[in-house]
Amino acid sequence: MGNYDGNNFKIYGLYIKGNGNFYKQYNGLFGYVKNAGFKNITIESSSISHVGNEHTYFGGVVAYGKAVTFENCHNYAHIKGNTKSSVVGGIIGYAEDSLTINNSTNYGNISGNYVGGIMGFFSKRSYYDFAEFTNCTNYGKITATNYSGGYIGGILGYTDDYFNDYSENTFTNCNNYGDIVSHNS
């Protein structure tokens, strides 16, 4: 539990290249977080990738989060998931429980199986969980590559709801200007 304020400084030269066939791997500025907030972070001139088999999570800021918030976060890094179950997002790859993302953008090219310009996959695990996106924009090219074309979106790639209460994620003033490409490999 904690908060990180980047104070509007820019992070340059973040190069992460995961390698291996471990069950789960987390690739991002922060790998796995819980009950955390992130603000005023910009990542430029960077790349994140992984070569392996299973369950990898990628995000410019956070790879995997539970109950997280983002404010004024911007990603220019190119992020490439090369596994059959890669979850990739420009700001965050995967989140469960509650999520709020405000005033955040992605400019990097993003590719993977569950892939979105801002977020790859949101999982609602309780009736009270929610995902809210406000003033989020994607400018990067988003490519779904593996297995039935993958799951893809300019802002959010995929969401599930274990409780089947048909609640909706909230998108307010969000836009996608990047190309969206899906194909089998």
C-alpha cells in the first residue's frame, strides 16, 4: 500500500526484457501492486517486452494491480507481449478490484493478446468493484496478435464480470486516435 508521485519528471531509458517460462511475470515500471496510487509519471524513450510461454503482464507504469488509481500518467514506451496469454496496456496491464484512471495518455505502440491503449484487462471480482476512465486518450498503434485474434481496444482491451450483474465500466471523455489491428499469428 502506498502512493508514488513522479513530480512531473520524465523517466527515460526504461528497458525491460523479460525472459523465461515462469507461470506469471510482471513487466513494467512497477510489477505487482495493491492499494496504491500513481500520479504525474511520464515514461519516454523506453521499451518493455518478454519472450516466454505463459501469463505475462505488461504496463508502462504498472503490470498488475489490485485497487489502484492513476492520475496524469503518460506512456511513450513501446510494449510487446510475445506470449499466448499476454495482458498489455500502455498505463496498466491487468487490474482487479477497483480502478480509476484520470487524465492519462498512451503514445507507445502496444501489442499482445489482451491489449488496450490505456489498459489490457479489467476483472471485476466483487459486486462493488468498478473501473472508471476519465480524460484518457490513446494515440499509439494497438495490435492483438495471438489466438483467435486476441482481445483489443483503444482504451480497454477486455473486461470480465464474475458476478454477472452486468455493471458497466465508466468512460468519460475518452478517445482513441491510434490504429487498431487484430490478426492471428
